[in-house]
Amino acid sequence: MVEHGDIRVVHRGGSKINFREPVITHDSRYLLCASGECVKVFSTSTEECIHDLRGHTGLVTGVLLKPSNHLQVYSCSADGTVRLWDYTDGILIKTYVIGYPVYSICASANHEGVIFIVTPMLSDKRSDLFQLVAVDLPQSGDQLVEARELSAVLSDVSSNPAAIVFGRGGEYIASANGLHLEVYFFKKQKPYRFSFKEDNKKGGKNTFMCVACHPKDDCIATGHEDGKIRLWRNFNHKKEYTYSTLHWHHSAVSSLCFTPEGTNLLSGGMESVLVQWRYNQESERDFLPRLGSAITHITVSPDGALFCTSHSDNKITIIQSCVKVSAVIQGLVKGESVRTDMMVDPRSKSLVLNGKPGHLQFYSLQRDKLLYNLDIVQQEYIHESGLEQFEVVKAAFDASGSWLATVEERKQKDAELELNLKLWAFDEQTQSFVLNTTISAPHEARIIAMCFCHATDSQTTMLVSTSKDGHFKAWQLAAPAHTEADEGPSWSCDFVGSYHGLVPECCCFSADGSLLAVSFQEVVTVWSPASWELLTTLSQPPKAVRDLCFGRLSCSKYLLGTTANSLLCCWNLLTCSLEWSTSMDISLLLADPLTENMAAFCCQAGSTDLFVFKPSEPRPVFSQKAVCSGKVTRAVFAPREEMLESCEESSQWLNHSQLYFLTPYMDLMTFTTKAEEDRLMASSKQLVIDDRVAMTPFYLLLGKHRQQEDPDSVSGLSAERRPLPQCSVAIKELLQTPAHVLPSTSFLCSMFVQSLLISVTDGREETKHAEEEMESEKEEEDSEGEMESSTQRQEQAPLGGQAAPTLTKAQHRELKRVKKLDHSWFAHLLHS
Amino acid sequence: MGEFKVHRVRFFDYMPTAIRAMAFNSRTERLALARADGALEIFNFADNYFQEKVIPGQDGRAVEALCWVGQRLFSAGLNGEITEYDLENLRPRYTVEAYGGPIWTISINSQGTLLAVGCEDGTVKMFEILEERIQFQRNLDRQKGRIISLSWHPSGTLIAAGMMDMIRIFDAETGRATHRLLVERGVGASKSREVVVWSIVFLSDHTIVSGDSAGKVQIWDGVTGTLVRTHLVTKWDVLALSVSKDESSLVAGTSEGTVVQFQFISSTVDQQDKEWVRTRTFKNHSHDVRALAHTETAVVSGGMDTQLVVRPLLDKVEKNTQESALRKMSLPHRSLVCCAKKAGLLLFQFPDHLELWRLGESDGHGKPGDSLPVKRKPEKLIQLKRKGEDHICCSALSPCGGWLAYSTVTSFRLYRLQNNNISVTKVSKLPKDLRSAHQLCFSPDSSKLFASSSHSSVIVVGLNQPECKYLHTLKPKSGSRQPVHLLFASEDGKWLATANADCEIHVYNLDKLKLHCTVPVYSSCPTAIAINPTTSNLVAVHADQQIFEFSLVQKEYTEWSRKLQKQGLHSLWLERDTPITRVAFNPKNPAHIILHDMFMFCIIDQSLPLPEAKTPFYNQMTLRSLPEPQRLVHSHAFKICKNFQHLMCVSLLEDHSLVVVERPLLNITSQLPAPVRQKKFAT
């Protein structure tokens, strides 16, 4: 079997946005957060993802604004690189190759040209010891730079980025690990180490969880496992150090942050309450309760106007400094485990799985956005450890997406199992699911599997559920027997089946809905749903059948099953005999609903291999070893929005649908081809959606102008990516050099202006369009930060001139005015 | 090792009273402590926090404030009097009426020349300290409202007074009030209540720190009279403040039982501008912290819950040493229980009465560890109320159970017990030399009474049937003026040993009625002495936990004692924080010494090898698991029993049963009044 180099396992969509603490830009307009293998740029006002910064090939483990340039951002990754980005345009400026996996990054304005990263101890890579290393960033114009000048600052640090922080003005760095706090003074080159005992007599757990430094005073705040916050002072003495203790949290403090002026200290933890302490007046504090779930990170914007909290349910909350929630960015909610299967909603093509407790979430993978949560349990969730509540354990969609079946259960100690089967109908008007039928106690024991009849053309919809009580039941939609006027059809039990008192395991309908296969331990029974007749039994002793799957399309005559003694069997239903079988320990078998392909995840020696095959062909279409470590138990084929035209044999299976799977660490992964990646990269280079201008009627008017201008305009967005053959080599070089290495804009201006001069001279009628001119001026003022790049872009297309002759000052001014001119009027004229 | 029938006595309802005031003398390292019943206690911090002296209280003397002036100790109270104490005779020396109503506070200037007194009528009165007495000098400007707290500026020219709702600063020379600092009232419902400035501290940089009833610790600039910073420390009152000598640390005691530390710290490293920052919080009390002292290395606090807590500051002491351990002193370091060995009677001493109990009896037999059925319950025979307003300072019961004696600072009483110990007759004719005693002791044959008197002398009184007769006064040759706090008469009636606060141990020959010898003076105060009845060796245990054995015949330390000193005691023995309060011997085995402190009792077997530094000290359990022959190899001289806790007395009766008097601390805390309401998490 050949390893396919161009198919890669990547994080795409649904990745954690709460993995590392987000960064708010200086102007408080953007929020940057590490998400899988990219850095996402969100707008703080609209909650929308503006663009992704793509380029890393490993998990991004840290995002940090460049202290000397607030328009650039560093990101570090487990792939051993640190990259510098221009986040407004999403341009990769530089890549520093470190060569070791980087776990977190920090920097200070005091240390120019140096970043501090946490890497595993260089001596042996596998140990979980980490060290803080200073990296001298080489000054060179190349895009790809090797940064090999590493010098260890602190050894034995925590890999948690919250545990390392710079102190006042970067004079010292504080690092907490386990029960030790270490403060390293750069001037004196001297570390001070403070330790706690495991726990004191009162049972407090003293383990450090996070550290924050006061920006103005020499005060370090540390959060502890028992919920205490300690404020350390005088820590430049071995013995005379002192600390005060604040205690409000009842469990571990997971994040601490000082506001930029140092007047407030923010803390958060399990309680989902943001606590704001007044510095030096700690008895006064403000609370922002009911944030939904445990706080994992807190950040404050550099101007102090916004706070931002990350939550354990993959959510980022943006809070105004008057302690009011202003925006919520919700990612894919992943608890400790996913009880339901991963499914794809046939209507919205969104991924459906457990979300908040008692909810199903609908997550759009294409847009990487949570669409909505469907409250299944419809009960108040009470957060209390040890309290058992109703949980959604099973869910299934029918083929058209108009019915949803859910099972919720609650098992309390010494109490009977409570089960509810709920059926939801899709309401076209409200565009959401509405509860149709609730069947309480549908079975006497836990429901093991549930599936809808797949046939799209059949008149009746049917649901089959198998349970530990030894029965499988078929449920059918039926009109109410006694006619009560306004009641629609509801679901009722149609058939109860059993087989020799054995416990049914899994069930599966054939693609056309004419056959139902139910496995009873080692026996597979095939039933006809029309007459509820046992057609045949297939069996492959001695071990029980684990998974059942009918083939699709051309392979629909095959039924595939996996057994507990690691056998994959394929039965031919026409001959009712075993077609082939092979020995492999398959943990999950699933069929692609759009093609004949089947995917099998094999667990072998601690890691999972993937095989994609057609039941009719002996050779696998695709195989990849060691897709991830651990056992994969949840996966789904998600149909693509637009088909991929890949002609390569090994990647053809990805043309119609994409395979997503959940690793044991609850990371959502998928497979991607080289071509697809390239396409994505290209699209990410597209212009940023400009959200600077509010949606006013005026904006709409302006927008219309722009759209009309687009097709024939010379400075359109599409034109930007077009190669400019007529460009001189000098200009090309100029445009491709990163902005930060260019000389100042005023210096470059003349060169651009020279080209402008040629193209614009014919259209000097500014007096009539004073209004539009003003408007564009205003816009330009708004975008001070972006000015350099945007002007470059606008004037890129008409470039064509030779070296500019030197201009007088008056000419210069004139040209600047001309530059600001809006040409939309011209387009307008042409159209009208 | 020795099996005893144990009388486990838990009917001694001893109840210490609340701590009201404290004063620490950093020169002599003595802490004076005043309790709510007027009793004063002196602790020697240099000598393992030993309770050196106790001055019994008096009805109507409620001490509000204490003050050291050099070696002299002054107190003032709500009875309006200033009292100086005679620390050699353990009694008030004189009292001076201040004529200003109840006195809330006293304060001495740093020069030790002027004593300022804050009175209920709003006056601050200055008393000049003279050689033998104090003399009223002047009144400062009279204010409206009482003066609650006072603090001198170290220069001695200014004095700050905490009042109701305000703080006044006086010029001590002119007597004029120079500043008036208004203290904000509490918020909410307490807005209408006056705020009381319970405590005030005037620092040398003219900073004034105040603690008030609204729960605030406020820092004021004393030059301009402006508020610098307010720290809201508690919802209730801040009752006490104390500052360290170098003025870098300050502690505040609150009604919640917490002690909050403030430190004078520069906010940024390597810069000079410092400010007071709240740092640590100690919670060692369940009730009000009424008194605080900030020593060089520790915070000493006491309050309503009667415990004295020494909390070392870890930045000032070496970590993980004996010095860095928290100490709680809850039971007195002297014995309040007297046991009549022959009669099986117990005498309990309370400040205002004595109780005589007969021990219960049991004839059952059982395995070690069993509790036996009681045949006859213990019964209270006599409750004897004292006469006069002075509290009882010492008492004794003769071994035969026929005599009972007690003394207050002014009077001495002797009673004859008859008719099976239930009738009491006062012996009326007493020798006139016997006015009062610091310590009492009967001879083992109950024929003599020894009463320690002034200048470490001991008065010997012969007890004959109808009356008693003065026999002799035993005086040491050293001429020490300190009081005797330990007396022990040997079983054979030949020796009498005394120990005084100067750490001297004198042994008198009772046949010749003269000084036999003086044990070489050791630097630490003896906490218990006893003479072995068979070998006539004197065993003395000192406050620093050292044990000495001195042969009275040879007048030198015994071989065992030398060996012990040479080898040194086990570190775990030295780390115990309560002193040994009694030494006894097992008549069956003269090599056994029985000792006890508050948390354990111990039998030292002199025939066994001493424990090495590395051997496990508390090894009873491991020994029990070993087979018989190996036990001997592993056993060492110290056998420690921790089955009984909070011991007041362990004594061996004539019939070889052991009397163990316990006073569980839980019983003491359960008798305390309810503390201020505090929100407890999850309630």
C-alpha cells in the first residue's frame, strides 16, 4: 500500500478557538485566535470571521502581537515555526524556522528582536519537561529565515502559556510550574524561586494555575488550584517576599489578567463568572455571572476597552469594560465526549452532534460557524458535580432531513433508567425542528442503535430502534386514530421484533429501504420492512457483529459487517453468502452516502489507520497509516458544496464528500488534498471583507457604485491578483517586499503618483463631484492603519510608467488631491 | 512497659478567660498579657514561651490596657485606676486613681518618662514616671467623647488619640489639639452608629494608622491631617493594631478572628517610595482578636477565644525550624490540680473556688485498652468558695486528704477535712508569718505544710491536731528576689526542692532545716521538679525541654544525666511546644520517670539506651508489631503515650493506678459565646 503524499490530515472547521488565549488588536477591532492550524481573525463588533491566516502545518499554539509593530502578529506552532503576519491583509511576512515544536510564545517591547518561546527540553524530546528559550530573530529580507540562535532562559517551565508572563516593562519574567514560582530578572540575570508545599493543613491545593504581572507596579498575581489568588510583592528578595491572598473562587483559577493601566485585576475559572478586583482595594469587586461555561482564558485589549474570555465550550465572549457582554463567538461545542454519532443534516449540510448539555448543535463546516442549538431535553440545566441530568444520547435524521429522532436518557444511581424518544419535524416556516412526538420509555433498557429508512421515494417514513431489552422496534408515522381536528400525524410503534431472545446490536436499512439488517450478537438477520418477515440470517461466528453497513449505488447488493474478533465480512445479499472477508480490527465502518465508498478505521497498536474501499473491489481506494493516535469512534462523510475535480485515483474518493473524524482528544480532523489546499490558500489571499463602514444607506449607495465599477474598472479586486506583465522589475520587487521593510510611504508616493499621472490626467472634473471626494477622504481617514496597503492596491493596476521624474512640491500636492478622487461617477455615467 | 489502671478524669471544668490586653517588652522579651478576670500572665519569649509568672486577678479589676515602662508593668482599667505591679511578689504594688472615669487606654512615650492615659470623660492625662510611683502632671485639652486609643509619636512631642468618629493629634508640650481627622462611618445601616477608633498607631514618619469599628484600617498623613488610603479589612470591627519595631510591618486584629498584615513596600523594585500594602491574612482565632503584639519575628495575638497564638513571620525566621512553627497556648503552664495520693482525692483550683472530688472505683479486670465498668461514680465532695475579692493564686491538698490550703495575694487559709472528707473546718489560728504564698505543698506524711513566700523563701509550718505551728523559714543563699513557682517534698520527708523564676533550684534538708545544696543554674526555667524516692535523685525538666538528673547525695549530675546531655535529646522531643508540667516516679520500678505535657505523657526508662538521632522516636506501634526478642533491640528509653490529650495532670496513686485529668479544648471552645456572624461558603 502506498502512502499518499498529497492527502493530509488537517484541522479544518470546528477546531478549538479556546485552545490559546486570543489577542485583541490595538484598535480593538479585531480578535485573533489560534484555531487548529490557522489563526482566525474575527471582528469584535460583528462576531464574523474576517479571514484566516493560513500557512502553519501544525497546531497553532500561540498568537502574539508584535510589540514593536502593532499591525503585525506572531504565531507559533507545533510545526516548529514562528510566523509573522500582517493580520489586516492576511499576508505572511516572514517565517522563522525554529526546528523544535513551539508550545507558547511571549515577547516584550523591552527586548527588541527577541522572542521567547517554550520548547521541550532540547536534550530529550519525549519528556514532558519544557524550557523557556530566547530566540534572536535574524534581520534579513528573506521570507523564510532560520532562527537558530537559541539561548535558554528558564528550564522546567510549564507548557501552559498562562503560566509565563513578562513583568513591568519586560524587566523580569515570571513563570509558574506546579508548586513553584520563578521570577527571572533580566538585568541582574538572577532567578528567584518560591515554592509551596503540596497542600497546607486546611486542605488547600496550592498548585499554581496561572500568572499575571501588574503593568506598572512590581506585583505578580498567581491563581491557584484551590481558587485563591495571591498577589506577590517584594519578590526580589529571597526571604522578605510577601504575598496577600484573595479568595472568591471555589475551584481553580484558570486565568488572570491585569487591565493595561493596572487598576483592575480580572480572574475567572470554573464558576463561569468574570471577577473584577480593584487593585489595592481588593474588597471591592465586580462580577459578571452566567457566562455559560468555565472560563479558560481572559484577555484585555491594549486600550482596555474590551475584555475577552474564552470558555470551555469553545466560545469566546467579548465584554465591554463596563462589564457587559457585547459579542459571542461560538465554535463547535465539544464536551468530554460525544454521545451521539456525528451526523450531517441533509438540509443545511451542517454537522450535528451533542452540544451544550441537553442540546444538539448544528454546525456549518463550510462556514465554520455554529448555526444554532436545538434544545432537545427542554429542561433547565443545573451545574453541579455528581448531579445526573438528561442527556441526548442518540440522534438520527431521515434522508430528506424533515425528521429528526433523538433519544435522551438519565441514569441516576439506584434509580431506573429514564428514556425518552423524541421525534422532531422540520418546520418550513420557522426553518427549525419542532417537536412532534414524545415517546417516554420506548424500550425497557438502553437504546443501542437507531436508524431511519433511507428510501427517499417511499411514502411512509420508518424508524427502527434496537435496545438492550432484546427487542427492536419499528416506529411509523400515522394519522391519529380518533380524529381530533388540529392534531397532525404522530409516531407510533409499528412492529416489535426479536430473535431467539438475543440482544440486538446494530441496525441498518438498505439504500432503497427494502431491507433491514439487524444484528443479534453473531447473527445478522435481514428483514423486509414491508411485511416484517425474516428473510434470511447470515452469521459469522464466533464473535458478535459490531457494525453493519449496506453498500450503496452499484454495490447495494453487499452488506458489510465487522465482528469483535477483528473480521470484516462482506455478504452478497443475492446469493446470501459470504463474498469475502478479511482480518482487520475495525473500530468504525461507515459508508459514503453519495458514492460506493466505505471508510474503515482500524485500530492498530495505539494508532488508527484508515482504509477507503469499494465493496466490490478487492483493492482499497485509499489507505493511510497512523491517521491519529488512539481509537477513532466517531466519523462522518460530509457532502461537499461543490464537487472537486480531482483525477488522481487516490484522491477521487474525496471528490463528492469529505471525511471528518473525531480523535480521542476531541479534535475534529479531516482529509485534504494538495490541490484543495492550494485553492484555499489562494482564496485566503483575497481581499479582506472591509467591515469598517457601517451598513448605512449611504454605504449601500457607495457599495452599488463600487459593484458597478467592478466589471470594467481597472482597479477592481479581481484585477489585483492578475499578473501585471507590463510592470517593471523594480516595481514588482517593490510590491512584493513586505511592507515593513519598505521605506516610508511618502518616499514611495512619488513613484506611484507618477504612474497615476498618466492614467488620470484625462478625468479632472473634481469640482462637480466634491461630495464624493469628501466621502472618500473620510474613508481614508478611517483607515489610517490600513492606508499603506490599500493605497498600494488601488494604484497597482494602472501602473505602467517608467521611472518618475522629480516633482515640485506644488505638483506633489496636486497629485495627492487627484489620488483621492473617486472615479465611480465615471462608471456611473457609462452605465446610465 | 508498664500497665496502669487509668482514671480518666474529664470533670474538671476549667475555663480560661478571654485575653483583653497585651504588651511586649522587646528588651527583656517578656510578654505581659491581661485576661478578662483581671489576671496577668508574663511569658518569657526568650525561654521557649514559658509562662513565667501569673498574677491572680481581682473582682472588679478589668484591665483594658497594659504598658511596660522598662521593667515596670502598668495597667489601667475601666475602674478608673492605674495599677503598677510588683513582679517579684506577684501582686499589685499600688494603684492611682486617674479621676477621669473609666480608662480605655494608656501609652508610654518612647523616652519612658510620661504615661498618657485616655479617659471616658474625654481627657488625656499625663502622668510622670517617678522612681517608685507615678505622679499626675497635666491634662491635655479636654475633648467631647471618650478617648479610646492613644499613640505617641516616637519623638515624644505629639500624641494621637482615637475617639468616637474622629482622631485628634495633640501637641504634648502645649497640650493643644493640632489636628482633627474625621473618620468615616460605616455604610448602610451602621451609618447612624458612631464609629469607634479602637486602635491607633503613630509612626515616626508622621503616618497615623487607625483601626475602627467600621472595619477599616486607614492610613493618614499626620502632618497635613489627610487620609491617604483606606483598607476595608472586615465587615466588623478592627480591634487592635500593632506595628513592628522597624515600622515595616503592621498587623490588625479583627472581630472575625483574623489578623491582617500590612507591609511597607515599594511598589516597584529598587525604588524608594513605599506604601502600605495589605499582604497576609492569618486566621487562628474563632472570636475577636482583642490584643496584638508584633515582635521581631512573630505576630502574637489573643482574644475572646482565650488562646494565645504566636504566629512566626516566615520572612523573618528560618524555615522549617522550631522557631517557624505556629504555637497556640491554651492551658496554663502550672498545675491547677492537686492529687491526694493516699486518699484518692482530687483538688481543682478555679479563680474563685476550689472543688474536691473523690475518684470513682472499679473492680473490673480487662485487657489493656479496655474501659472498665465503674462501680462507684466520682463525686464532688466539697465546693469551697473563696473569701474576699482577690482570686485564688495557689492551693494544695495533703496526701492523706486531711488538710486543704489555699492562698490569695492577701490572705492564706487552711482547712481541716473530716468525716470522710465532707466536713470542713477552718483552722483559725495561723502563724502570722503566713500572710500569703506563691506556692503550697504538703509533706508526704501530711505533717508539714510548705508555703513559698517573698524572696524565694519557704515557710515551714507543722500541722498538729488542734492547731498549726510555725517551724522555720528556709532561705536560699543566692538572695534571689524572684518568687518560687515549684515546690517538691520528697517521699521520705527528708528533702524539699524549690525552683524560682531566676532558674535556681534549691534543695533543703528538712531534718536539719537548712539548705542542702543548689543545683547548678541552667539558663532555662525549670517547669517541673521531683525527687526520686528510692535513689534521692532530683529530676528537673526545663522550659527548653532539657532533662537533668542531679544526685542529692553526691551533689552532682548523675551518670545518666551526663550521658543524656552528651548524646542530646531527640529532635522530636525538643520540637514539642508545651512544657513538661509534672514529673512523677513509679515506686515499682525506680528507673521509670513519668512526665507529661499538654499532649502526651511519657515514661522514661533509665535502664534502656537513649534514642539516637536517627531512630524513630514514636515507635510504640512498630514495637508492638515486632516479635518479643527483637523488641528489646529497637526499644529506647522514651515511651510516649498520646492516648490522652489536653492533659492538666497525670499522677500516680498509691494503688498504682494512674489519674489523668483531661480538659479537651473542644469543651472550652463550646463554652465560648457565639462569634460574630460570618458568611460561610455554600451556606
